[in-house]
Amino acid sequence: MEATQTTRQQKIARQIQRDIAEILQKDGKAFLLGTMVTVTTVRVSPDLAYAKVYFSIFPFDRNAEVMESLEKNNWFLRRELGKRIRNQLKVVPELQFFLDDSLEYIDNIDSLLKE
């Protein structure tokens, strides 16, 4: 699907990843519900209008409620992101949130191997 990204897309994606991680660290305590959330990847559309943000959440059993909370606070994250990147981009990308469950998958395989 999004196999190759331009250098600009990659730079913008890395910047968005850093900024969202920082926003969550500073202002996200209320809606992270006491979990550890990591921004694992960001993919930006070619027109830079959309950003798919992938999160890893620990503990895994709280994934659904944290993703729901992030979705409810999408407006806040987008507004804060806009304050940070307004000099680089004309339009603040629409944020789409996805769960990156690769760590959960690794943990599951690990526990199966130990049995």
C-alpha cells in the first residue's frame, strides 16, 4: 500500500512522531489512564493531509480503553500538533490512530515458547 514514501513524507512523519510523543508525555496523563503508551510509527499520506499514528500500549489488556480515550482526544492532539508544526506545514494533518500490537504478539510467542 504505502511502500515508498518520499524523503519529505518521512521527515514530516518523524517530526509528527516526536511531537505526538512529547505531547503525550507532557499533557497526556489524563487520557492515557495510567498506561505506558509509545508512538511506534507514523505514516503520512502523499499530500500530507493524513497521518496514521501507530501506538503500542502497555499493559496490553487496556488497549481498547486507551485507544478509545486517544480517539476522544484526537482534537486536542491535533491542536497541540498544529501549534508545533504550523511553520512547516500549511495544513495540520488529520490524525488516524491505530494499535501496533507487535509487542503483544512477541510477548505471546515468548510465553508460548516458555511453556
